[in-house]
Amino acid sequence: SILKPGGELHVHVPALEWAIDEIYSGKPSPILLLHIFGPQMGKDFWLSGFTMERLRISFMKVDLETRWARMYPYTMSINDQEFKPDQLHIIGVKK
């Protein structure tokens, strides 16, 4: 294991909860696909999507105790417009 006991892992990922709300709103944000899939330039793209529940389960599977978790907006820009989709931030501590 790379993380020593007591070590912290911070994970920041786009929130699928926000994306789902946008899809069901009937008027999704222009930033929706970029939020879900990443910019798709070079190696800058997402390989997976997460909800807070899925992150917590993933942490438990690798023996990380969730110390703190929240969802909050971050800034993304497209065509000189700024949007604030939500991201997940979770901190796990190696047991």
C-alpha cells in the first residue's frame, strides 16, 4: 500500500448527483457534458463517475475511513462563460 496507516487521501471529482439533476431539469447546463466526461483533450478526460455513496463504498473497500465528505460548487469555463457545477470532496484516512 502506498498510503501509510494514518495517512490521508483527498479526492475531488465531478458530482454525478449534479449531472443527474441537470439532466432531469429539462434545461441542462451547457457545461454538463464537459462536467461528466472532461475536456477530452490529450489525457484530460474522466474514466469513471462518482456519487458520494459510491466514493464512500470505494473507500471502505480499500480500508479507508471517511473523515470528511462534502459536495460544493467549483468553477468551469466554456466560451468565456463561467459555470458552477458541483464536485465531491472526500477525505479518507488509512486504518
